[in-house]
Amino acid sequence: MSVEVSVVLPAYNEERTIESTVGTTLETLAEFLPEGSYEVIVAEDGCADRTPEIADRLAAEDDRVRHVHSDERLGRGGALERAFEAARGETLVYFDTDLATDMRHLEELVESIRSGEYDVATGSRWMPENVADRPAKRGIPSRGFNTMTRLFLSSELRDHQCGFKAFDREALFHILPDVQDDHWFWDTEVLVRAQREGYRVKEFAVDWEPRGDTKVDLVRDVLGMGSQILRTWWEFSVQPRITRRVTLAGGTLLVLVALALMTVYLDPTAVLEALEGADPTLVGVAALVYLLSWPVRGARYRDILAELGHRGTVGFLTGAIFISQTGNLVFPARAGDAVRAYVVKARRSVPYPSGFASLAVERVFDLLTITALGGATLVVLSLSGYDFGGLQALPPEYRQSGRTALQVSALVAGVAVTGLVALVLSARTGDGTRVRRLVGRLSDDSYADYVASVIERFVGDMQAVASDRRAFARVGATSLAVWTLDVITAAVVFAAFDVGLAPLALLGISFFAVSVGNLAKVLPLSPGGIGLYEGAFTLLVVALTGIAWPVALAAAIVDHAVKNLVTVVGGVASTLALNVSLTTAVEEASEAEEDVVRSDD
């Protein structure tokens, strides 16, 4: 008789229970299935104990048992997928090896699929007629997770994470290519996608007794499950609607709404008066200072490409950066970033993977520099006893709370800077295992491996340059020079408005305001971050100095306008000099970026 039902037991370090679990599973299956119609597969997920040896012995002793081994951790979902691919049955089943779900429900689970009545079946601990008695420290997070899943992902199920599920083979393998998670969210994503595809899903109450892990895991429960709900919601609800035209229209509308609200809550004439009072000579000086930063950007990009094995002159690379940054001002969602990869490919034959890798390295250095500058400035201002003038505008009973908030912010900034230094040191030594050990202290769950791999990828981008001490020093120094010139530009703009701050205080506030303003621009909500930069910049200046908001907003507008004007002029000149069509570059680069991402996956 051919195998009809394949039961997969995901196992990680289960040496104490795996043998009894396999035995109980075989006995239960034999009660309602014909002999020879079922198999039990131990999906061993890179175990560090005797589980592989025991699974091998069980498979050798009983033809109904098979062992699918992995040398490395695949994650819960990854291990299940690999075992299901190796399975021979048309009805695919899995449940947790701790047998927390009463095995008397196994027949109903299997027959729901085997009979052809349903495509997916899952046990549930949260059905009204049979609510599981779970410890509060696991029950509350579980209810919260399922509520969020129902709310954000429009699922009709009550329990998505019960480890007691069955699938029709054809239905499951139709869904799996779209499933992105390989870890604890795998169950939920499969169930949600099955409902969206119109498959028949059965949820039935099971008797369940908690065993084993009952602790809240920071990495898995918060970073893992929560972020995956948001990722899936974005994919289902937002991403299909974000076309280039919609994004451009939405970003433009956002700016117009912000301007309209400004006229309601703020007095635009006060801003216009402040703008008229700016010293045009100093505004021109600010433009020249900012222009000086562009050849420095070109020199930095030359050093990054050199470490990746490609050459380019500072002049050409400066032009390529001008074009890409102009693209970010014209097109939504920072579409101009990929333009640079197109330009260096079309004009200097730099392969797309290298072009995108160089962009990643540059972004890492920008992020490090901006965060370090902003954080260090806030720490220094806080420790030096700087009189945050904006606090004086608060009622007396709130001033101390405001100071406390700034002190806490300074502490957070200090931690952020320390973390960045640690990442840099990890990259310099090439020791990514330090990151993994640190994450491992927060969580012993398999999802920690995924989070650690993301951080290691960040460190790996740094390592591309950090492996060469001189190159690392040059790129770090030019990054600091780029953003220092950016800050000096803002300081000169402030001076044009005669804000009455001492030079050192003026420079310090400019450092922090520019850092926060540029971090706000990371959100691709409007072309060039217009509105986001000005808003963040103004709020910080008013809060930290007490400068009147019309002056602070006028300075933010002039600062951003000067930088954008220099960028656009340089971009237009560069497109003419290099004979590049910006529209064609965006289209070609977008397609190339998708191809590179698919090849990486």
C-alpha cells in the first residue's frame, strides 16, 4: 500500500522525548489508518544533542520512520518545509514533539484532510467551548498575538500558533512559494495565505496541556512575531497599492496638507517675514559650503568602489551621485538611489551587484555618522549643562519632566553610539560571531538566529571596507567630512537669521537638528523628504534653544532649499555631461535591483 499520510515531527534537541513521541505517534496512527498507509518523519533541525543518533536508530529499526537531517538550523518553518518536500503522503501533518495536544484529536485532524472535506486543518486552544488553561505569561501574549493577526491580517481563526496542523499536499505546495518566514511565524503565514487563496480551512477545539517552554522570549515574541505581522500586513494591504504614480501623488498631497495645516495652526506671514530678514550673502555662503561636500562624496564613493575591485574618478563619481540624489528629489520612495548603480554600470561597466553593494556600504557609513553625530551632540549638550531654552516656554510644573526626558534621550543616544562603536569594532575584526553571541543572550530561540543574521549582514557591509584599515579610515573620515559640511551649511543659514546663539552652541544645535532631520527623511513619504526634514528640524531647534518657531521654520526651509537647489543644479549639469536620461535610469535601475534581490534570495 502506498503512503497516504505523512506525519512530521519538528525536532530540536529532543533527545529525552523524541523516542517516546515517535512511539506514541505510530501507535495512534495505527488505531485508525491501514498498515503501510502512513509514515513518521523526524525533521531534525541542526540539533546539538543526541537527537540525530536516536532518529537514525529509530529509522533503521522501523520502516515507517524516516529521519530528515540538517547540519544547520533552518528554523521551525524551514525544517517543516524540507521534511514536507521529502514526504510521500498526500495528507501532510505535523505537531509539536512535546505532545501538548491530546493525541485523541489526531484522527479528526488527519481525516479532515484525507477525506477531501478540507484543505487545511488546525487545532485551536482558544475556541469558546474549550479554552486552554495557559499560564498568564504565555496566555496573554498568545491572545494578543492572535488578536493582532485577526485585526491586521483579516484572519477568521482564533488560534494560529497551535502546533497541531494538517494540509492537503497540493494546497500547501501552492501556498509555500509565497511564504517568506522560516521560523515561528510560518504557521500563521500559511494559515493566513490559505484563507486569502480561498482554501477550505477547518479550526477545531483541542484539549491542550502546556509543557516545556512557557517563558516570554523577547526576540521571538516582540521582534519576530510582531514584525512579521506588520510585514505581512504591508504586503497584503499596502504594497499592492503603492505604484509610482500613487506614491508621487500621495507624497505631494502630504506636503500640501502639511502646508495647509500650517496656515491654520501657524501664522505663515511670520515665516515669510523671517525669510525676508535672512542675510542673502550668508545664504550664498551656505550654498558654497554645501557645494564643497560633493567632491568629498565623490572621493568617498571612489574609495568604496576601489575596495570592491572597481575604479572611477572623483569627477565622474561626483556626477553619478548628483544624478542619483536628483532622482530622489524628483521620484518617490527614494527611487533615485538605484540610479547610481545604473550610471556606473552604463558608463564604467561596474556590475549591478557591485553597484548595489557599494550603495549599501555608503548607507551604512551615513547611518553610523549621522547617528553618532546626533547622539554625541545630545550627550555633550546634556552633560555640559546646556540651558535648553525651549524648556522655559513650558509651564513650571512640566519643566523638570522635560529635562528628565532630555536626560533619558541623552542616555538612549549614548547607548546607541556605544552600540554603533561595537558594530564597527565587530566589522573591523571581521568577527560576526560577537553579534550572534549578544543576541543569543537575549533569546535561545531559533528566531534569534534570523535576527542575528540580519545584524551580521549589516556588519558584513561594513566589513567590505573595514578589512582594509586605510580604506576604512579614509571612508570614515570622508563620511565625517561630508556630514560636517552639511552641518556647517545649516549653521551658516542660522547665522543668516541672526538667532543670537554663540558659535559653539549654534554648531552643536545644527549638528543635532541636521542629524534628526536627515533621519526623518529616511521614511520615503515625500520626494526628497520635503516637509519631513523641515518638521523634524524645526521641532528640535525650538525645543533645544527656545528660538521662535517662525525663525526656526524659516531656517529649516532655507537650509533644505539651499541643499536641494545645489543638488538639482548639479544633477542637471551631470545628466547633460554624462548624457544620462533620468527617467530611463530609474526604470532600468529598478528592474536591475529586483533581479539582484531575487538572485540573492
